[in-house]
Amino acid sequence: MGVQSKGPVSSSICVTKVSMRRQATGRELWTPCGVVTEEEGGRIMSGSSRLESLWKVFFRDPSQWWDCRALKFRPTWPDFIHKHRGQSLWLDGWHNPSWVLAELKRHGLSDGQQPLHTQIEFFKNYLKACTRDRDLLKGTRIHDELVKRRLIEPFSDFLAAMYASCNQLGKAKALIDLHKIKNNIPWTALIAGYLRKGQSEQVLDCLEQMEHEGILRNSIIYCCALKVCAMTRAADKGTKSPQ
């Protein structure tokens, strides 16, 4: 016996949810009326009118979207992601308007190459996320990509902080020494990493190097220094620490 429908059924939209933090596809969502919130974003598989509207939003101000075409580690990742709302667009979308490629060319975006300042902004945000999430795999991939693009120098401090947060302390220290990093953020991550592993001598060496090179110390570094001094009973080093 069949089930009688109580009314017309709206065509649904299949969305593959994408997270800016994880940069990976998630579960599929089925909405009863084809509604996708701005907070969710997503890959629209049907409902061409809504997809056309989203492309129009994109072309009104492409600078508000990450251009990920040259940075995709997986072909399933989106080509464009809104910087604030997380909405995503794919060039191979099933119901893309026919005019999308022509508009990309008209806006000078057909080659997928980002301006240098946009690349720097993208990579910095990506490395910050890898540092926060302690994602060594993605951070290493970004490092390899930066080597290929010869962009290591502007990102050396971000890379060092990422490696330190992922407990790759040798790589972090090598980057700090090679590029003579003065930013105290990677130094803080490195010292905290040494302290986690109980490597008090390395912490003291870092503190002496920072003092010698005139690198500003923050409150976290001071706390680490006092903990190490207590561990090693290095009272003289503790009292000599600058106020």
C-alpha cells in the first residue's frame, strides 16, 4: 500500500559542508526546502537559481572570497570560499550558470593565479589554523608549497610557530636560527614546547639567545623561565631575568 503525499514536495539541495578550519569535506546535509544558511555555506548540487545568485554575489566583490584553485590539495575542495561566511563555490558545479567562465576571464581570474598579497594573506591564515589545530600534515604541505613558490622568508615565523606547536621543536629552532626570527610568537611556542618535554637546558639556552639578540619577551616566556628556574634551582638566572 502506497503512502499518499499530503502536498507538493520541494526539490531538495544536497550540500557537502566545508569547514574553513578543517579544509576538508564533511557530512552531506539534505534540506527539505532547499535552504542553506549563510553560516553553513556548502556545495549546491541542484537549485540552479540559488547557485546563480551566489555566483553573482561572488562577482560583485571577488576580493571577499579566497581563491583556492592553485592551493587545492584535493580536487574535491572548493575553488572559492567566502572569507567571512564560509560559502563555497566549485567551477565544476553541476548547475553553474553558463556565463561563469566568461565572467572569470573578464575579471582577470581565469588563470587561477592569485596576486602576491592575496597569497600571503591566505597562507598566513592557513598556517595560523594549522598552529591552532596542531595539524602537522597540512602545515607540512603548506611548507612544501611555500618552498616551490619561493615564499619562505615572509612565512618563516609562522612556520616555526606551527612546527613548535606540533612538537617538531628541531625544525622550529632551525627555522628561527636560519631566518634570524625576532618575532616572539615562535619563540614562545618553542620555549613552551621545550618545557612540555622537560628540556630545561634548551629553555635556558633560548632565553639567553633572546636576551643576546634583544628579542622582546612576553608574560608567557617569563612564566616558562620561572618554571625552569624552579626545576633546575637556577636562582641566579631567575633573579637576573629582566623586569
